[in-house]
Amino acid sequence: MPLTLTDRQQYVLWATVKHYIATAEPVGSKALVNEYNLNISPATIRNAMGCLEKAGLLYQPHTSAGRVPSDSGYRIYVDELITPSQTIARQVDVRLKQQLNAQKCSLEALLRGAARMLAQVSGYIAMITMPQTSTARLLHLQLVHMGGGKIMVAIVTDSYHSESMLMELSPALEEPEAEIVEQELQVVSNFLNSKLRGKYLTELYQLDGVPLGRDFERYAESLKAWLASFSRRDTTKGTEIAISGVSEVLRQPEFSELNQVQTLLQLLEDQLPELWPLIFEDTQTTGKRVKVRIGAENPMDALASCALISATYNRHQTPVGSVSVLGPTRMVYENAIAAVAAAADYLSEALS
């Protein structure tokens, strides 16, 4: 059953969360009266805060202390009591366009530059995933003779990401002279490009239905097996993430103790494969423009005291990567949400 708050309770919750975000100190009724010029007595505010505490939205870290927001309190604050800052959204868009030239930057330089700028604006850790290859389409394929029965297969995608791997021909086949092989491989490369260009990399196995012709049978089986294996590979495990702003977030009081710093650094160094689905896959299934996970809503223990805000960026309407910020639950949500959405929109425009 959804929780219903009175207008006064909503306002006291909003003021408490906002004051705690700004000060990192438990909030008392007198602080709210002085800070927000409320036309109600401290006793009335204490009564409202008591009701919010019973509802699980605030709690007292110590008996004599003021209140701080719980994860549930932050959730209502984010969902019902604030709107993303249009000022921050415009600032992010302007700075990205001024500092990064999407026409001249390499894709990697563009994403890493965007992560640096997002970390500077938000004050939190910014993470931007490189486009995942499962959503990439083949732009060009080239077969290169390496000798010794080996061929290098070089692939370039429509995001100008390149991969190259070796393919071995069947050892039972006698290899002709190098010049002949090179000529044949150029013909086969041209043929494959005409048939496969524009296909998703996960569809390259469809070469099974493409006859190579009698003159090139020596390559057919090896190529079909290699492309089938390539299209089935797990494209998420090796997905690279541009990370910036670790020094920014370590200035927050939540990370003043060594064990808290070690937990965060271990997450970023050793647990990125588990983090990747949270910052990309979930944003596609919620139907929301920006996904916000607060505290215990994160399934990873290392994120129990953190907030993770993510949005996907697209290429031609297809989600290919994500933009995220990671920081303490005591986060300026209206700014962080706006910054993430603006950065994702900029990258979608740049890629499309």
C-alpha cells in the first residue's frame, strides 16, 4: 500500500533531506525553522519528523541526535519531491559541446572526455561504458594473409571500433603461393563485405547460407566456423568503462575512513563485470529515462551506502552504452539526474 503524506510532512521531509545533503549532519527541528523560515513551531516540526520516523523515512543515528534520511526517505524525495535541474542540464550540454568536438574526436576520446566533465560537474564518480559490440553493425571486414596457414580477420564496426583475430585454415589443405592467397583473400573480403555489411556482429553466423563458390572452398569452412564463433561470443564481459572522478567523491565525509575507501576502490578495480549490468541492462527494462538506485536497492554489498544514477545513450534509437554517476546516498539528486540525462543525450546525438 503506497504511503500517503500530508503536505506538511512532505515539506518537512523535503527540508530534512535537503539540509542533510548540504551539511552531512543529523537534522533537528530548530535547524529547519532557522534555515527555511517555517511559520510553524519547532514542536510541530518535531511531531512531523516523528511521524516520518515511524513511517521509516527518517531515523536517529543516536538517541540524542537529530534525524537523517533512510533509503526510503531518499526514494520519496527523488520520486515525488524534486525535479531535475534544467540549469545543470544546460551547463552540461554547453560544456560538452565546447570542450569536445564529436566530429574530430575518436570515440574513446569522446567518451573519456565526457566522463571527466561529468565528474567535474557532479562531484561524483562518472562511468561511461564503451558501446557494446552486440549492438554494433559491420562496416568493413578484411582478410589478411599471415602465412603458415593463418589468416587475420580484421573487423570495423559502424562506431569505428575495430577488432582483429587470427583464423587458422584446415591443415589438410595445401597452401598456394602467398601472392595467390593474397589475391584470393581480397576477392573473398569484397564478397563478404557485399553480403554482410550492415549486419549486427551477432548475425555474422548467417554466412552459412552464403555460397563462396568452388574457387574459394579452401576458405569456406574455416570462415563459417570462425564467424559463427565470433557472433556467439559474450560481448559484455570485456566491455570497457571510462571512469573519472574518484578523487572527487573521496572528499565526501562518507569516505573518510580507510575501510570505506578500500571497499570503493576494490569495487572499481575488481568488480566491474558485476557492476556493468546494473549501469546498462536495468535502464532498458524500467521504462524510465534515468534509473536511480539508492542504498539497499543496489544488489551489490559494496554499494549499500551509495546511490547509482544511470541512463543509456543510443545509436539510431538502439541503446549501446550507458552514462552513470556513483556517489554516497547523500547526493544532490536533482543535479546528478539532470547531468546524467544531459550527457546521455549529447552522446546519443554525437553517435547518431
